Amino acid sequence: MIGDSPDQPLHRRIRAQGNFIEYVPLCLIGLVLTEAETASLWPALNIGIALVCGRVLHVISMYGNYAPLRGLGVVLTYLSLVLTALFLSGTMLGFV
């Protein structure tokens, strides 16, 4: 009655959506700040491409149970977060 039941495909879909909600809003805020801080489009575009590719690979792996794609999707998602943080920190400190 409450919960996700023992249905494995349903549980995978719930976790895929939950993972998206946990990471994408923070990445999007970082992308907006990155775009606002630079005159060039390329840093935000490259970070956005890494984020989209990572999320697509993660969803494909969650629905199809492909562990290597899931790992690559997670790495690309974290990479977009780290690159955003490094770029914004460098901008604040005057390195970029």
C-alpha cells in the first residue's frame, strides 16, 4: 500500500528519477552561473554536453541494467559538477 512494492523495474525507474532530481538542479544552477560569469559560450556548452551525455547514459543503464554505462554516466555527471565548481572558483579568485 505504501512504498514501491517488490517490482524491480518500478524500483529502477524510481531510482532513475530520484537520481535525476538529486543532481540535475545543482548542475543547472552551476551552468547558469558559469554562463553569467564568462563572455565565452564554450565552458558552459562543454559542461552542459557532459551533463546531458551523463544523464542519458545513466537512464539507459538504469532501464537496461548495463553497469558500465551507468558508471560512465555517473562519472560524466560528477565531472560536470566538478568542472563547474572549478570554473566558478577560478573566476572568483581571478584565475580565469
